[in-house]
Amino acid sequence: MNQPTRLKALSSFLTAQRAKLSPEEAGLTPGTRRRTPGLRREEVAQLAGVSPTWYTWLEQGRDIKVSASVLEAVASALRLNTDERKYLFALALESPAAGAAALRAETARIGPPLRRILDELQACPTIVSDRHCHIVGWNEAASHVFMDFERIPEARRNMIALLFERKEFRRLAGNWEHFISGYLAIFRAYYGQYVDDDWYDTFLRDMTETYPDFQPLWEQSRVSAAPEVLVEFRHAKAGKMLFHLTSLQLQGDTDLRASIYTPDPDSPTETKLRQLMAKERPGAAP
């Protein structure tokens, strides 16, 4: 199809998909009375982590620059399935093939068996991520030690980006550069494995432009699919905590990895963690 037809089809598709998704389904409060069904444009922009103006232009079918990574964020915000994502990429990208590799790594969902395993690891903060280091699952212990990832929009839950973006992580790690080295080693291993996925180049460029300290650490990073790192945290409520980070590749149809933080047995870390979780659970005595 020619460009005007393609952009008109993109506009109609985004408008229709936005109308199908209710605020409740998107995890938002309904708010005041709405003149039209579904989400507002600014709400989609909020969920995708983009500016309302940019998303408005995209939905209006304007001829603007669109990257595969940002488009994936929009697709996640609109809860598109695999076929809908492929259709969106085909309409929005001048070269649809450029986003094909990114689609192969779409956000996975953890099933009940893996959810059960996460819950059983009560004293081991655990984070599950995909090949883009996008967080797709975590357990209660991880929420207490790191942050409540539920408060982060799904499209923004990239572990590498959060390590640089969120001050909570910089304050938490006793040696932040040592802490991040394990994740950068995993990320570099993925980068070499999926050389045809243009998402990585776009992500690396965005990180370099946004965070001045990213490039030196990236250039120094090693390659390791399963690094083992001893990390020291300075938790605001629990004090000093020592964890051994173990990274495990999960077998199955999706390319997922579990990052498990095991309390150092020669430290009071596990006791501190259990006390912290007990105090912060709903209904706990003040």
C-alpha cells in the first residue's frame, strides 16, 4: 500500500484498539465520566512511557519517526496479541522487516508452575526477565528488597534501563557498578546471540544518549550467560544485606531467565529479609 493509505490504516487501527481497552483492564482508575469508550490518548501514552503529543501524532497517522522499541511499548500498552503486533509493526514501520526480530521477543507471560516456584522462594528475591532483560515476573521478596515493580508501567520494566534510571537502585547497591556488571554481562551475551534483532542496537543507542555513564560500563562489560556475583545492598529499612546472584536459563518455548538472589549464609541477611517482609505485609502490626 502507498504511504497515505498505510498511515490512514494505522490511525484507524490504533483508534479502534484504544477504544476496546477499558481503564480497569489497563490497570487504571476509571476516573470521571467519559465521552467515548476505552482509554484516552494520554492514558495510552502514559502506559507506553511516551509523550502524549507523540502518541497523538502516531494515532493521527502523521508521518513521524517510529522505532521498533517504542512501537513495542505502544503494543504492550494496548495489550495487543501476536497477530495484532505484527499488523501494527507492518503499518507503522517504513521497513516492516526491521521490527520482525523484535516481535519474536515479545513480552512473555509466566505460567502457574513458574509462579508457584517464585512464591516458594520466600527468602530469595527473584526476578524473571526475557531476552531483552524486560521484567516479566518477580516474587514478594524482590518487591521488598528492590521496589514494587507493579508500580512501574509494564512497557518500562526493562532491568537494564531501570538500573540507570531509578535512584532506588543506585542507593541500594553498595557498589553499583559491580551490581550492574552481572546484568550487562547477560545483556551482552544476548546481544551476540540475537545479532539479527535490531531492537538491541536501538536500545543501546537510546541508553547511550540518555545516560552518560552507560557507554563506559557497556564497553567494559564482559560476556556471560550465567554470571555469579556477590552483591552488597544497603537497604533503607533492613541495613546491610549480602546476596549471591545466580542466573538460571529457564527451559521452554519462551527465552526466559531467573535472577535469584540467595542470602549469604554467613550473614544475618535472611533473618533481616524475613523480618522486613513480616513488617510490611498488609495487616502487620505497626
